[in-house]
Amino acid sequence: MPVYTYRGRNIRTNESVAGERFSSSSQALAAVLRREQIAPANIREKKESKASFSFSFRKKVKQSEIAIFTRQFSVMLNAGMPLVQGLDAIAQQHPNETFKAVLTQVRSDVESGSTLSAALAKHPKVFDGLFTNMVAAGETGGILDTILQRLSTFIEKIVKLKSALRSAMIYPSVILTVAVGVVIVILWKVVPVFRTLFQGFNVQLPLLTRIVIALSEIVERFFLFFLAFIVAGTIAFVKYYRTEKGRHVVDRLLLKCPVLGDILRKIGVARFTRTLATLLTSGVPILEGLDITAKTAGNAVLEDTIHTLRQRIEEGGNMADPMRQSGFFPPMVTQMVSVGESTGEMDSMLVKVADFYEEEVDVVVANLLTILEPILMVFLGVVVGGIVVAMYLPLFKLIQVLSGG
């Protein structure tokens, strides 16, 4: 939906107003402004490419902001505030201009007679299919405030899971990057100074020193080539991962990693069970719930598994057997699901599984970071210290030669 910039004057206060809003046309925006007692003087479509606008959404509207909005909105509805008034109240005070514009447009659509779920569905970059389907279920069942409370809790837990994944991957990546950068700088700028100094010595250099000097010469000669190779390799990897085959290959390899694979598997199980439980509790049919869950799985292997589960259920089978055969889910999960199917309490069983694995992820990540910190520090110390020792060993040998002379 295009964005329009407008200028006008408030009929009641005679103050000048200006801003940006989503609208299907300039005429539709003018009608909305008049209903708000604003006399539009100028309305123009904002010239902005679709790609850059989409990029802006991905960067500016965070899931944490959506969680806060959902929580606030549910409280307002529970207190008896009308939909339009609640959306307007949140939009007016929201600090994020992009999100503010989206909420303003949603409010205008609802005011024009659209359902809330249909109005939200016009902004898929902000409100995904899970969000809009749950809102639609809440509208149908007359429990929108309760659904929004569940949604806010769900989004908060998903944000927490993503934060755990970032903690598990970013910390060691940063330390290793710093270590490699320090070593390269030392080999590129510091070691050549010592190498020039050693060329005047008439002594045999120690093996460790010769190895470090050889590495320094390689870095000096091929540094730009290595840098270009890393940049090109990163771009090629990103492009490959964006393909369907690449995503499956990379996700499958990540799941096979010794420590990271276990964390990713637990995060996938927690996210799958939490999402499906939230949808089932909100009244979404299980087949539709599995479709939505597959789209938000975050892992190609898990996504394929969920599609298989859906197909088996559609054919009249149960969910526990294909989960057991997939090899993705631990035995405890399949047993809990089997019990849930037998007792008719699938949603509550899935919630218990999600709670368990979210706690497991927290514990594993905390233990991993506790172990990694000293290991990485020792690694960095050994590498840098080894280079320093290699550079000073010839000096010690020279001192011994001179003392003996």
C-alpha cells in the first residue's frame, strides 16, 4: 500500500498539521482526514521504491515492539475501550514512526468498516500470518482481548528464544573474529619489523620463529586476496542460503554440529510446540495451525517435518507416529504428544513441552557461555603469546652468543 504525505489545517484548533499515512489513494486519505476534522491542503504520494520500503519494515519494526503493542492493546480492550480508540491511543504515542504509520492505517481501515484481522493482513511485513489468523479467531469467538494476551506472551517467548540463539552464536563469533584480527595485524605489521632486525643476525633462528615469519610473509603477500576471498565467499553463501536447496543443506548441517545443533534442535522444538499450542488454544483448526507453524518454523528441516505431520493427519493418521519417525523430535516430546492425543489435551501438553525446552535452552546457553569464555580467552592468549615468544626467542639466543663471546 502506498504512503502519502499530507499537509492541512485542523478545523477545530486552526493549527497546521502534516504527516505521512498509508492509503489506497489520495481521495481515500482525504476522506479519512476530513472525518478527523482536518482540512487537507496538499496530498502527495511519497516516492519510495518498494524494495527500500520493505527493507525499512524489516529494520525498524521489531518483534519486541509488536509484543508491547499487543500487550497494551489487550489491556485496553479488556478495560472496555473501543478498537478504533485503542489503536489511535497507541499510534499517537508510539515512538517508532514506521509502526505508528502502520497502526494509523489499521485504525483507518477498521474505522471504514474492515475487520481488525483484515486490516492487519494488509501489512504482512509487520503482522505475520500467525498474528492475523489468531486475531481472526479472536474476533470470531468474541475473545479478542484474551487472544491478544496469548499473542503477546507468545511473541515475548519467541523473542527470548531468538535472544538465546544470538547469545550462543554471537559471543564466540565475536571473540574468534577479534582473535583472528589481532593475529593478522601482528603478522602483517609487527612481525616484519622483527624480521628485518633478524636479517642482520648470523644465528640460526628457532623453528617457532621461522614458522611465524613464514606466516607473516604469506599474510603480506596474499592479505588482499584473502580479504576478497572472504567477502566473495560470504556473498556466495548468503545467496546460496536464500535458495530452497541451500536452506535445506545449511540447516541440516547446522543441526549436525556438536553443540550448536543441540541448541538449534531444542529451540526448534520449543518454537514449534509453543506456536501450535497457542493456535490450538485460540481455536484455530489443527491443519491450519500446522500450515502457519511451518511458515514460522525458522528451520527448513523442521518445516518439512511439519508438512509431513499435516499430510498424515489429513489422511486420518495421528501426529505422534510421524513425529517419532522424523528423528527431529526427542522421545519425550513424541510421548507427550501421544498422551495429548489420547486424552484430548494436546494444547496443554504442547505448552508443557514448550516450557520445558525453553528452560533447557536457557540452561544450555548459560552453561555454554560459561565454558566458552575461559576457553576462548586461553586460545587468544596462547596464540598471541606464542607469536610474542617466537619473536623474542632469537633475542635470547643472541644474548647467549654475545655473553659466551
